[in-house]
Amino acid sequence: MGTVLRDSRDRLVASDPGLGRLRQALRAVLAVATTVLVEGVYAGWAALPATMAVLVGAIVAMLTSTLVSEPSRTATLGTMAGVPLAASLGVTLGVVTSARHVVGLVSFVVVSFAAVWVRRFGPRWFTYGFLAWQGFFFALFLHPPVKLLPFLLGAVVVAAAWVTLLLLTVLRGNPRVRLRRTVEALRARARAGIAAMLDVLDDPDSPGPQRRLRTQLVQLSEIALLMDGQLADPRAVPAGLRRGQVRRWAVDVEIAMDEAAAAVVDLARHQHELPAGQLDGIRHLLRMLGWGAGEQAHQTVRALEEQAAPLAPGLRRLTWAATDLLRLVEQWDAGRLDDPGATRAGEDPLDTTDADFEPVVTLFAGNLPGSAAVASSILEEARGRRRWSFAGLELTTRQAVQAALAAALAILVGEAISPQRYYWAVIAAFIAFTGASNAGETFRRSIARVAGTMAGLVGAIALAHATTGHPAAVVTALFACIFLAFYVQRLSYAGMIFFITLMLGQMYTMLNTFTDAVLVLRLEETAAGAAIGVAVSVLVLPTGTRATARAARSGFLSQLADVLDECAEHLRAEPTGDLVALTVALDAWGRQVVNTYRAVARGGLIGIDRGRLRHRLSVLGACGGHARALAVVVAESGIASPALADACRELAEQSRLLAQQQVLPAPSDVGAAVADARERVASLVAVPADADPRATQAGIEIGRVADALTLVAAP
């Protein structure tokens, strides 16, 4: 039981790096709750019914508090200055056109197009477009007379001003605390990985534990990428440290975990060959490494190294990785990320000044970006191949056309179901294109929305019957649903929709308009809108899931070639770039590969060999892990070796060759070329026994990259 609780706690901490989900949920609840009070005061001052002001103010508060996450107060003020303009534009159009039904419907389609099209201008405009669309929607939902338009515009301004004040004060997070908590999540994820290693040792013949171990390593890499994005704010770095040091520390943790995992998998495969008692020693080392005191772990490492029996290669690799992990943890705890491989002059070859530091990852609302950049690369390539065609439309334009057409069809179908509630179908169709960059993602979001609505329907009916007549319980349940919806948003879109459906049920209860039939009608409209969204994404200007996965793979292999090229420059003592930054970019592409391959595997597409996909992911992950280790060895050691440089250059050429392939496994001639390159690399990295150990280690990593690339090309 103690082990289960321990592992559960680690997974809980690791699942919310920097407490981002918790902070977002609390921000939403605090912003909405206080805005409701402020809007109530405003409505009382205006001597008008508060319902409209409260609903409009609440949606402005909910969206801005969760979408606006700027690094400085100046940037926050700049973004928030456009909020009342965007929301007011949507509200005004909604109120003015709602009197004429057909004009209002046409305007809904136009607003849907514009709200998506403006996303090309960056995250700030994503917020503005969404606000304008929601403002238009709520104007249709509330049906206010034109004479109340000034009152509603005043409610928008009041809400925007209040949330701006909150974002500048109580909702303004401390970037240093956020980074510290993200580091805690990184360490918790590393412990979860060590627990998975113990499972691999206990059940070496089952693929399940090894699959879970790979998942833990992927999630560890995602936290490291999140850290890199957080380093965009110089205030995030602890006193006495530089951002380049923190970036390198996170990369070193990834390398040590990769080495430990590879060693454990190898030892589990050959555990019957280990001397008696050594397997127990390995298990004890992993437990001490994850949850014991540092000195105990060091003693366990020394005990294994001092055993009379010769150490198996996997065990030597594990003890090295354990020693490095312990060093990294101790460095962070001491607040001194000094690199033992620093040059004699005291200059760290991996550090850059803060003025030169640029994050590889740009966060959106504090989160890692989606696959939009990958999908856009497909369209850029299409534009380069021909003069003009619909296939070359920018992603935002393409999605704007899809969203507008889906909105128009949803209006037609939604009105056929219910002329009064058709907008629910439009919401389902429009939201399907928010946060989705290809047909597979749109399909999954639509299915999740229907499933969440269906489950929420049952829960909302039961909850409404329990809270009817108890205003305090209704309000408590409503805000609890807001909190839970945003807390689970990144984990489960269906879960978010479930709690939003519960929230709507409580809102209707508070307005005394709740009926079971209303929620059943919402389910029907949602299913219709979701189906329309999927159909449009597949049939009209589609961005294919498989094409996105191929683009992600090509980008990863191209970035791998860049890393190898820079390694070659370092090995010739002619460095031109930051190797650690290049490896972080490789991790970012690796994340896109994982996400897009999973989208293909989970999309229910015909002819998908999921076992082959998992194998391909594993091999590409090995390429990235070994290239990362090679880059750090080369950059830290300062060794010069023309032979190793030529080997890196050879592998870079093969990686670019594989990046150009539309299908893997590669054609036989390409596979043969990669295999031949592997043989040439093997001769180049063969170093004398008395060679510099750092050159030997670099040669080993180059050989591993060559082996992995050969597997990428192989059938």
C-alpha cells in the first residue's frame, strides 16, 4: 500500500507541472466569482436587471483569466487593452443583427470565419477572436433589445477593467515559484520513471512495463520543454543562476534518465545471466535513487561497483546514470549548477549570457503548443510546389473556411432540431476547430464533446434535482464545476465538457428554466454540430492526420541532422551554434512526433499497424536520446577529432535523406545507403584503447545514433 501511495503521489505531482492546471482553475473561479459581484454592483448602479450584465461579464472574465498569460505587466496591459474592443464588437453585432433573423444567421457565419482567421496574428489575436465570437453568441443567447446595448457594452468594459486589475495583482503568478514547482514535477516524473524501471525488472517479458517506462520518459521530456518555455521570463531563474545553466541541467536529467532506462531494459533482458544477489542490489539501487537519502544511494552505487564479480555492461551504465542523477539533484538543491566539464579558464562552454538566451519553445497560456506549426509546414511546402491552389492556403485561412462552412451547416441542421436552441449545434461545430490542426484531432475533439455532453446530461439532471430550492448549493456546485472543468481541461476534453454541462444545468436551475428536455435537446444539437464539424474537416480543405505525422517525422529528422552537423563543427573546434538549444529543439520535434503518431493510432483509421507505430516511435526516440547525449558530451568536453566530425557529418546526410522520404520503411536503395553509412561510421569511430575517454564516449554515442538511424530505414 505504501508503494502504491508513493507512486500515486509522484504521478499526481508530475501530472501538473508548476501547478499550471490548478492555477488556471483557481484563476477562472476567482475571476468569475468576483466579476459577478462587480457586475451586480454595476447593474444596481444602472438600475437595470443584473442577469445580462452578469452573464456577459462572466464569460469575459472566464476567457481572459485563462487565456491571457503575459510575462510582464506591460504586455498584460497591452493585451487587455484590446479585450473590451473585441468583446464589444461581438456583442454589438449580435444585438444589432438579432432583430433580423436571417441577417443574424449570416453574421454568425461571418463572425465564425473572422474569429478563426485572425489567429494568424498570434496568441493575442486568438483571444480577441474567441472573445468576439463568444460575445456574439451570448447576444444571440440573451436576445437583448437594442436599447440595452450601451448597458451591455458597459458590462464588457467593467469586466475587462476588473480582470485587468486582477491579472496585474492577485492573479499575477511568481515565475520563480512556477519554475521551482515545475522542477519538483520533473523530479517526481523521474521517480515515476524509476518506479516503471522496477516494474520492468519484475516482469521483463511483458511489453506493458516497458511501454509505461517509455511513456514516463516522454512525459519527462515534456516537462523539460515546459521549463524551457518558462525560461523566457528572466525572473524565473533562481538567484545566482543563468538560464543557460538551468536549460542544460534539465537536458542532463533527461540524458541520465535515458541511460538508466536503457540499462535497466538491458539488465532485465539478461537478468538470468547476473550473479546471485546482483539483481537484488540493482533493485535496492533504484529504490535508493528514487526515494532514499542521497548518501544511502551513493553507498549503494559504491557497493555495486566494488563487487568482486565483473560488472555487466548494463550495470556499469546504470551506475554511471545513477551517479549523474545524484549529482544533478545535489546541484539543484545546493543552488549551484556548476558543470564539472567547464574549461580550465572557468568558462562554461554551454552557458550563454541572459541577453543571448532565447527559449526554444513558446508557451501559449502557460502550456506547450499544439501541432499547428507542423500542419502549417505541410501547407508551406504545398505553396512552394505550385503557383496557387487551395491546397496551399494558410492553416488559419483553411480553418476559417472550415469553421464558417461548419457554422452555416450547423445553423441549418440546428434550426431543424430546435429554432430556439440551434446555437448549441453551432458551438459544437465551431469549437471542433479550436485547438485542432488536422482532421484526426477534430474527430477526437468532436467525439469527446459528444461523450462529455452525454455523461454530463445524466449528471446534470441528477444534480439539478438535488440542488433545486437550495440557492447556496446551486452557487457552490456552479463554481465547483467551473473549477473542475478547467482543472481537467488538459487531461481530458471530454471531462471538461462533462463539467461544463453540469455547470449549464446549474445555471438553468438558478434561472428557473431547467428541464430534462432542455439538456436532452442540448445533446441532440451537440451531436449534430460535432458530426458536421468532423464531416467538414474531412471533406473540405482537409489537413490529413497522416500527412501531419509525416511532417513531424521529417522535421524531427531534419533537426537531428542539424544537431549532428553542429556536433561536427564542435569536433572540428569551429562551433557555430548552441548545441544544447539545438537538442531542446530536437526534443520539441520529438514531442510533435509522439503526439501526431498517437493521433494516427487513436484515430480509428483503417490499416493502422499500432505495433509498428510504437516501434517507430521507440526508434525515433532512441535517435533523439543518443543525439542529445552526444551533443552534451561534445560540447562539454571540448575534444577535437576530425574522424568523429566526419562520422557526424555522414550521419547528418543520412538523416536528411530519411527526412525526405514520404514513406518508412525507406525504399531499398535508401535503406542500403543508410546501412553502408553505418559501416563507414563504425570505422571512423573506432578509437584506440588509450584514447581520451571523452572521445571514446562520443564515439559510442555516434555509433548508437548510427544504429538507430539504420533501424529507422529498415523494414
